[in-house]
Amino acid sequence: MNQPSNIARSLLFVALTAGAVALAIADLLIGTTSVSIGQVWSVLCGATEDASLETIVLRMRLPKVLVALFAGMALSASGLQMQTLFRNPLAGPYVLGVNSGASLGVALFTLATPMMGLASASWLHSFGVTGVAWIGSAAILLLVMSLSRRVRNINTILIIGMMLSSAISALVGILQYMGTEESLKAFVVWTMGSVSTVTIDELWVLIPVVVVGLVLAIVVIKPLNMLLLGESYARTMGLNVARSRAIIFISTTLLAGTVTAFCGPIGFIGLAMPHLARITFRTADHRVLMPAAMLWGAVSMLFCTVACDVVARQGVMLPVNTITSLLGIPVIIYVVLRNSHRQ
Amino acid sequence: MIELRDITLAFGSRVLIADATATFRRGELVALLGRNGTGKSTLLRAISALGAVQRGDILVNGSPIGSMSPRELARSIAFVNTERVDVEALTAYDLVAIGRAPYTDWMGRLGAEDRDIVERSLRLAGVESLACRTVDTLSDGECQRVMIARALAQQTDAILLDEPTSFLDLPNRYELCTLLRDLAHRENKCVLFSTHELDIALSLADSIALVDTPRLVHLPTAEMITSGHIERLFDSDHVKFDAATRAITLRR
């Protein structure tokens, strides 16, 4: 019945992969300067003498494509883990406070340091916005993890994460109120999210860290399947729940924390794409769902950057966060409505 | 098969069961009876290593559960609780297949033998026709049977069930307990279930474990009926137990 056959699933995987490749190529071609497919090919083969073309393709567009690809996979994979762990369809990569931790780090960096006269301290600047965002999200996650060690009930952790987030946004609000106009702008720009500010040097950090997070997400496929039935069942089927929970938390920080640090908070990809994977592949088995969610994440993120590129040709630079929200929110509303019909 | 040696269980600082000793054997359906809040669930959780034991030992096939690895324990005891598993897009087949977890590799891949066991488990629980349905579309009775099929797929000597009949209508309660008895007798399993259904327990179970706070009394069903424990325990201002008719009646 209703169960799609293995052939249908394989076709879906092939179609999504093809879609991701097509969007990646489109992303390389589209921009304020048009580049042809032949030109991209010659640059990639190292057969061109045109230095400016090389700069555009290798230094500007290729990093953007790679960032979109890995950010999409990372956010979606961490969202899927959170939804299964918390058994809550509205859980996303940010439920543990990763996002607000990062924003606190950035707020302290951009808003508070000028106030305290530390803005020119060079040791601070070497961290950069990315560094402080990562430290902020890791710190909040460590806090949530240490609090959760004594907590049995997973929903209590969810509430702790949400309350911490609220407390932090209040703190960030105070900093925003007190900050100068100039520093406020720097903070707001970060909150809008961007995949094009990541440099090639930063890619060497982003990609390996995200890959480790994705590998951990694959390692917990079987634990996630067991956790579908709840922690008691998972435990009586032989799962070390505390260890699996820790791996899932670490994976989420590496994935969502790193992406947020580099690109700013990118909304709704991590929340919506696991649902699209579930709807299209019609399964709850993470052996299918995990790669499907990663692919959907990559496709959606690449789509959003291409959309940004297209708009940019008209001279309007949109923050990628606006597009991901417009794309993700209808999916969430559809899922919520569908769930309310079921009951 | 399951041996309780002088165990004491507590909920917080309140002692529920003190110095309980009992042996539950394979091939036997054991009903766990007791008033609300007397520690039936706590006992079941302790045996399946979900909860702590204050004092004493619980032995499964001769080894203390504290010394067994989670995987070993999962191959010896399966657990079914009252929680309704309501997962979107999860088929009954896939749910039962998750029960193979203590035997499968790190990815949870199913071999041909695993698939045979999953299908046999679905058949034994009488839910093979539901295999392709998603669990969120099942009725409570169907769902409970699928969860039992999952426990069967775990291929354990013992199955513990915490109030498996609580959300079912009367015919379904009898059907489910008949299934449990058949599993105990035909599959030679030790099946221990807690329940508030006195009449079902007395008519179907081979033995009764009764929580008579703070003691645990385990007797064959016929002896339990005449022992006087049930009369005393289920006696209140308005109802009494009549050993001759095995029924609870209103006082007039």
C-alpha cells in the first residue's frame, strides 16, 4: 500500500541529486556578470588565462555554491535529529539555543566591545564574528547539555533550551538598545544571514567541521530509529540513551552552530526540509530519511541562493534569510494543518 | 527465568515494595495486580532495568541484570508500555523491524533472517494484515498488538507489559490477554503484565503477583483466589470481592 517502491525512491534520489547539480551550475553562471558554461569549464580545468574570470568563478561563486550546499545539508540533518530526539515536528536545529548563543556572541562582539572600549583590541578581532558566534553557540549547548545530564524527560530539556533562548534575546535586546548606530548595523547585517561572505580560508574550517557533523548524523541513524518509539523503548532495546543523546547534541552544534557562525541565522531550512523528506519519501526510517533530508536541504539552500542571484541582477541585494523563510514557512503550515486533520 | 531476591523498591523516599522474593518462569502468564500507586509499574521498570532497585537483586536466567550489557538485556527482556507511539509515516512493519535492534549492525540493516522474524512476529500477534499501514492510522487495539509484535521481534524469553489493556474495550481486553496467554504457552515465554482487570487476570493468568503494600505475594491463580489477599485488598466502603464468583460486587 501507500509505501513507495524502492525504484520510486531511487528515482527520487536521482532526481534530487540532479536538481542539486543543476542548481549548483546555475549558481555558478548567474550573477551580476554573466558567465557561460564553457567559461566555467575552462576555469575549472585551469585552461583559462582570464584572471578576472578566474576570480569571479573560483574566489566568489564556487565558495558560495559550496557554502550553500553544506549549509543546506547541515541545517536539514540537524533539524531531523532534533525532531526525532524531541519527538516534536516543530523542533528545529535551533531548539537547544544554538542560534541565540551565536547571536549573543555576535552581539557581545559587535555591540558591547565598542562600549567597553575594547573594539581596537587586536586579540579580540582575530576571532572575528564567526569565532565569537561559534563560541557563543557551543557555550549555550554545553550549558544545556550539563543541565540535561540530570534531566530524564526530554521535553524538560526543550523547555530549558527555549527559556535560555528567551533570556538571551532579552540580553541581546538590551545590548541593541545601548549600542551605537554603527555597531547596531553590523549586528543586524549578521542576523540577516548570507552565504556569500564566507571566504576561501573560512571554507577550510567550515567544510571539515560540517563533514564531521554529517558523519555523526549518519552514525546515529539506528539510535534515531529506536528513539522514534521514545526513550523507554529505546533503552529496553539496548540503546545507551545518554551516549546517543550526547552524540546528537554534538552533531547539532557542529552543524547548526558552525553554519550559523559563518552565515548568520538561516531560518526554516532545518525545520521544513526534514518534513519535505518525510512527505516525498513517505517513510520514518532514518536510513532513507537522513540522506533524503540532507539532499532536500542542499537543493533548497542552492535554490535560495540562485533566487538571490536572480534578484541581484536587478540590483536588489536580498538577505538569503528572507528567501529561506518564504520557502520554508508554507511547508511548515502544510505540515501543521495535515497533523491537525489526522487527529 | 526472572528471579526477584529480597528486592526493595521505592518511589522517591516512599518504600513501595519491601523484601520481595518471587520467581517467574517461562511458559507462564503472570498477572501483576495491585491498587493504584502501589508500585506495579515501578516493579516492571526495575525488571527491565529502566528503574533502580533500592536493595536486593533481580536475576534473569541466573545473571543479575546489573551485570548484563544493555544489548544482552535487550535480548532477554522485552518491554511494552502504555505510551501510544504516534509517528508520522512509520509503517507497522518498520516499527516491528526496529525490535530487531539488539541483533542488527550499526545501521540497523535487516538480513533475510531478520525479515523472517519480523513477519513471523506480525503473524503471531495477528497483525500481518496491518504491515503496510502507518501506525498513526491504527486503532488503540491494533497499535497495542503491533507493539507486542515488536516485543516478539526482540526474541526474548520474557515480555513485560505495563497495563496493556488500559485503552481497549471489553472484547479487545479479553482478546489481547488471550493472545498473551497463547504466547506464554505456545512460544514458551515468560509473560508478566500489570492490570486492573481482576476478572480477566483470574480467568486467564497462570499465576498472580499481588502487590499487598509493602509485600509482593506470588501464588498460582487458584491459590490466590482462596488465599484471602484479594478480598482484603479490594475491599472498600462500597465494593467487596467474592471468592466464590471471582467477582467484585457492590455492597448493599
